[in-house]
Amino acid sequence: MIDVLQFALTLERLEDTFYREALADKGRIPRGQRAVFETISAHETEHVQFLEEALGGKAGSAPEFDFTAGGAFDPQDYKTFLLLSQAFEDTGQRAYRGQAGELAGAPERSSPRR
């Protein structure tokens, strides 16, 4: 279970860092959309804090993230920022759903129906 929580923490740190960096860049997010991303960012920060507290000394240090993927993306561009935001949120949701049994402490997983 520790490895599942550590993975979740990495995903939450990725999202937290992504939104904090975008909000720190005053020109990246249009003024009319900032409040939405400030709310999302606050939630991601809370998720990181929760998981760090739950893991204690096993949380490890935060990695550095390259949101350009080696120059393939320009997260400074608002449309690209939105695409990356959606991709990160979708990845996090799929990861949590995939590990729901582990997180709930289910003794075994059922196989998918065919």
C-alpha cells in the first residue's frame, strides 16, 4: 500500500507544481479563468499535504518536473496549458480508479467481466 500512496503523491505533486507555476506566471491564465485554477491548485496542495502526512518519512522528496517534455510542449501557451491540465487530471483519476481496491484494502481483485 505504501508504494500506491507514494505513486499517488507523485501525481499530486505533479499537478500541484503545474498549477502553482502557471498561477505564478501572471500572463499564462486569462484573468477571467484564474479563480477556477486557483481553486484547483488549492485542492492539489491539500492532496499533497494529506499524502505527505499519511506517508510521513516514507513520502520522499518531490521530483522536478519538465512540463515541456523535453521541449515537445509549450505550457506557456494557454491552449497547451489546458490540454496538459486535462491530461494530468485524467491520468490522476484513472490511476486512483485503478488502485481503488488497494487503497480500500480489498483482499483480492475481481477480474473484469467479459
